[in-house]
Amino acid sequence: MPKSNIEKLKEYIREIPDYPKKGILFYDITTLLQDSKSFNLAISLLLELVRKHKITKVVSIESRGFIFGSVLAYRLNCGLVLVRKKGKLPHKTLECDYALEYGQATLEIHEDAITKNDRVLIVDDLLATGGTAMATRDLVGRLGGKTVGFCFLIELDFLKGRSKLRGSRIFSLLHYQS
């Protein structure tokens, strides 16, 4: 029986145990990115999921989200907005604090990046606990944009990040149960 496209993509994700700390299994996407066929396949499959939603802006989350967000924005013929860690954007910003496993972090967006008519797709490489995605949705909403959905290459189902994003469309290609 031939492998599905999803199974083919999973073969390009390298699993690294105990990184960045003991007990964590890290899903390394660099092996997928460096293979042109798997990278193209991933983008094509993500586009199939989101194309029909009349997106006007793709909001990409630092840093690996920039990779997928920029290509999706280009292919969807829409604007690209970067959400970065505090202090990394040069113009006036709006910020949102969010909880990490141990501590807190802050994300920023340019305050003129989104308008009230924008239909926004929020893009990152991975959905884990959902804190970063939730903070980004908050920033988009405070600027008046409508979050159409979230788009991820990988979703770690066992961390239940999806539950924090209730009421939103979530498009994920690869799912991991543990």
C-alpha cells in the first residue's frame, strides 16, 4: 500500500531526544526544509487547507513561523506581518505577555500592521501548549483584525494547545500523540 503524503512528510522530521533539555523529544524540521520535494509538498498541503478563506494578511510568529508564513503569504498573494519577541521590531508596537513553562515572555507586532478589514491567518511551525498562538491572536484582535484561523506544520496533540484556541479554525498537517 502506498504511503500517504503525510506519512512521507513525517519521514523528514528528525526526532531528537532530550533536546533542549532532558525529557523533551524535539521535532526538528530542518531536515524537511533542506529537501526541496518535502518542503514543496508541505507548502502545497498547507495551501490546500487555507486557500479558500480569503486571507488578506498572514501573521508569522518568530522564528520558524517566518519560513512557512512568508511562502504562504507569497502564494496567497497577501501581506506578511511579523510577530517578534520584545525589542526586535523597529517601529511603534503593541505587545502581549504570555506564560511559558517557566516564566513569562512578551510578543510584539507593529501597531499599523493590521487593519479592521484584514482577514488574518496566524502561522507557526508548531502548536504545542498554545500560549504563543493565543498571544498572537490577542494582538491581531486588538488591532481590529479578524483571525480566520491558525496554520501549523506540526501539532503536538498531547500538549492540548488546541484547547486554548477554541472557536478558531486550526489547520495542522502533522500530528504527534506523544
